[in-house]
Amino acid sequence: MLGKFGAAALLSILSVQAAGAQGAAPASAFGRLPAVQDAAMSPAGDQLAIMGGGPVARTVRFATIDKPGEALLGLGDIQTMDVRWVGENYALVRAAYWQSTGPRNAYRFERNIVVDNKGKVISQLLEGDSPSVYALSQPVLGVVDGEKPKALVLGLEELVDNGEGNLNTRLVRKGVVNPLVWTLWRVDVVRGRGNIAERGTPDTKTWSVDATGEARVRIDEDALNHKTTLYGRAKGEKIFKLLARLDGDTGYMGYSDTEDAAYVVETAADGTSQVVRRRLAGGAAEPVGKPVRNLDVGMLWDQNLTTPAAIVSGGERPTYEWLDPQLAGVHGSLSRLFKGRDVLLTGWSKDRTRFVLRVTAPDQPAVWHLYDKARKEISPLGEEYPELKDQPMGQTRWLTYKARDGLEIPAYLTLPPGAPASGGRLPLVVLPHGGPAARDRFDFDWWVQFLASRGYAVLQPQYRGSSGFGDAFQRAGEREWGAKIQADLLDGIASLGAEGVIDPARVCIAGASFGGYSALAGATLNPDAYRCAVSVNGVADLPQMLSETVTAYGQESNSFRYWRSVIGSTANDPTALTSISPARRVTKATPPVLLVWGERDTTVLPAQSERMRDALRAAGRPVETVVLEKDDHYLSSSAARTRMLEATEQFLAKHLPVKP
């Protein structure tokens, strides 16, 4: 039921008047940034910080439960990401901005802004600590509450610029230039200044800290060989000691402060994964929870990342094995209340009496709630897509199909609103996700539902190489970008066509990032399968991409090592990458292509889309382009998302009309 304690005030926190639309909602209703992007609860459980706002102007609002009124921090069109509390009086707002380091180079920086509970900006973490100001991101690894709260932040110690405006950061020691090295900083939240707490090595990726902010686990990584080394420092000890050497079948999950132990997941040759606890003081590994097979395993932690809450396994939707009986009871009750939807506990008070939760399903835009266990009351905090309220949504179902080599490929299939479950030879848009080591979720997807609202069936294959379905499944996609991964998409089309759900002669492919690569690969490597292709920030030239990575980060960087391991290199076979690069495979058979790219994309550089555009024009093939000014790789503004959707709708209407 709706709680009595300030429910009206909470509802007003992010109220947006939904537009009454006849028929399908406009692209702007799907493409807007969420009205509620994140919500965090203070440790005592009496205050909320809610990030969101309108399609353009972003805000963070602070509300005290049981009291009227709120404090507002207006952020304008700044790109916001998340919010978390540090003690009872301050919150960290993670945001991004762009800065030029040379005449042709702009970089995306992520920063942590400190705001008090009155909505006033107090400081920015590590703002005055050069050269940490040049770190592209400064992840917060932990916080220490109290009268003088601290944040533990990844930063840099020293660097040099190559003089060309490229941010090739290097650690300089004794005149030797080595790869970038991370350091752990202990930062005074109020002042924003910090001191170095730990120095890493060239292989150090991150640390885990305890509740007092002391580093307890150091994680070193060799991305090329899929090797991770853990070093632990037990409480009462001064030096780090080797804790474990992990290969690609073993992954680090986090550190438990109360147990002074590291959690890892180990995967056997048969695909069975087991979470184990390794105490820093020594001793045998202890199994925790039940083993699962052929699924990725993760863990849910408390807000400070020091207490394990649940083991989470993949599949169609998340499965929780709770390690905390109290949280298990709360989640079970809420899951029964919101039957058929995914309930995520995003935060809770220290006394476990109040909880923030996000409730969603593929056909239901997420709604955020506040749950008061003592009062047995639930109050809505806001809807992510309020303009879509009461709009019919496409129904999504989970399916699997066999690839041509016998591998089972899972997928989500969404049909247009009102379509029968059998489909009926519908036009299809294949929408492969990015990554490729990523996956689609049991969640509302604004791009999918927009396409469905326009009359298209949408297939989201979880092709080999996707995460979520076990390490062997993910590794099966390595060096198969242009081959077996693309075949997995074709086999999904064939399966749905054989069932009569879709018309296999009326198919287009669309995607972003690696999904954009797949769209372009489909158009060039398998042109007979698709009527058209839509690439958003997609990779088009693999040798060029590797060259760009070396220029930006160096040949010894983990970034280059990773891409070389999953894509391949030109060292042994110069033609291996050329043969699967869409920009080098354009022919007279290539179908029409829509290229959309962000002007400020620093993940897949605009040069990739420009290279594809030029190749299509040179071959006399139809190509349309949309340049998203001042936008990045992630379509981080409502304007960019909406423009992409509108361009896609118009493009599909020409080349894949719903009514043939």
C-alpha cells in the first residue's frame, strides 16, 4: 500500500507529466534519459538522494523521510551516472565531462562531485591532486563514514605527455617510462584533497578496502593471458602476500570486512561454478552457496562493498542466493508482491528497516520504490519513463535455438504490441548487443520497445562470446567476430523463419558498438541476409582500431592486450583482420546502411564510421549518416537517443516497411 510517511512529497520528487499520445508514443518518450536514474539511501535510512530530472536538465534531489520539503541540485545538461552517500551529510555524484588535451583530441573524464544534503556543491575528489586530474576515471572503491568522511579513490601518481596532445599516461621512475600505474588515494571528502595510501605495479588493476579504508586485497591483471593475481594483507599485518593466482576460469568477487576474506568464483572443466571464500590469514578455500553450471556468477554487496549480500547467477533473469537471511526474507516478500518482475534491492539502511528498490520487466519501464519494513509500507519514488505509462508494450519471451555447429544460443524475442505469440511472418530487426563480452538483460530496453511499437519483431541473440552463460560460452566467441558470431545471428533468423514467426526475406540488422560492427559485418559479409543495416558507433576497420588503441594506450597496455586476445592481430596473418573488416569488404551487393556516430566518442573513434561512409560512397552504395554533436559512445543525452530513434524509424520505413 502507499505509505503515509511523506508519500505525497516523495511522489513529487521527480514527477513528470506524461504526454497523452494517440497510438504509439513519440520517439522522444522512449529516447529520453530516465526521469529517475539512480536513488540512494543514507546509512541511517532517513534521507534519500535521487538522481534524474527532465529530458535535458538533470538534477539530484535530497529528501528527508517524514519531513516535507526537499533540497535541489541543478546540474543542467551534465552527464550524470550515479549517486551514493558518504556518511549522513554528504553524497558523491559521479558525472562526466569532456576536455581537450590538444588541437584534435577530446577525452571523456569521469569525476566525483561532493554535495551536501542541502544541495550545495562542496568539492570534487582529487581535483587539486595532479596528475590524478588526468585519469580518465576515478573509481571510488570505498568510503569511511564519520564526522570527517573519507573516500578511497583510484588515481595516478606521475605521468608525462608525449607532446602531441594524446593522453598517453606513463609512470616515470628513475628515468624509465613504464605503462600507466594506478595508485590508491585516501581523500578528505570535504576538502577534496587526498594522500596516496597505496602504490600499485604496472599490472595493478584495483584494490579492495575494508570498512576503515585500509587496502586488504590488491588485484593485478594480465589481460592478454587471462591471468589475475590476488595479493592479500590480513588485518594486523603490514605487507601484501600472494593470496591466489586466478586464470580465466576463476574470477575475483570482492572482499568481506567482517570475515577478512576474499571471495572468488571457480569454474571447473564441466562448466560448474562455485563461489569460495579465501581468508586472508590463510587456510583452505571454503565453498559458499550452491554450485551452478554454464552460467556466470556474480555477487551483490552492500553500499560500501564490504559485506556480501547474495550470490547472483545469470540465465534468462537474475537468480539470487541470499547469504543474509534478513535480506532474503525482504527480497522474497517483494518478489511475490511484484510477481513476474525483477526486483533489485539497490540499497538499505544500516538497521535493515528501509530499502530502495527498482522494479522492472522487459514490457514494463522501471519504477523506483521506498520500502519501510517496520511500517509495512511501500511508496513510489518515480518512474523512469513516465511518458510511456499506460502505453502498450511488446511482449518479450526467452528462447533458445541451435547454431549450425550445435551450440545452443539463447535469445530474447520481442513482438509488436498486440501481435499473437506465433508472430505471423513479421518484419524482423536483429539487434545484437555490444561488448561482445556483455549480454542483454531481463529489463526494459527503450530501443527494443521503440522498434516493437513501430511494428517490428526484435531478436536479441546472446551469441557466443556473450557474458552470462559461462566462461566456455564467452571464450567460444574469441577471434570469431566475423565468422561464428555472425553465423549465430543468421541461425536465429533461420529458426524464427522456420517457425513462421518472421519473414526471413524481410530482415534488417541494427546495433551499437560491437553490435554496430555486427550490423556492418552483416551488410558486407552476409549481404543476402539483410535488407539494410543500422550501425551506431560501430567498428568498421579492425586493423585501424588496433592501431588507434596502440596510439592511445601503448602496446603494453591491458586495452591492447585484451583486444589482441579476443580479435587477433596482424602479426601472423596480415589478412586475418582485413577479411572481416566491413569497411574493406564493401561490394555492389552491400545493402543500404545508416551510420550514426557520436562526435565525442572516445571508445570507438568517429574515424571508424567515417571510414565506412567513405567506402560505401566509393562503391556507389546507399548510405545515410547522422552525426550526434557533442555526444559520446553511450548516447548519453536525450537529444542523441531521440535523434537516433527518429533516423532509424525513417530509414526502416524506406528499406523495411512494416506493410510490404
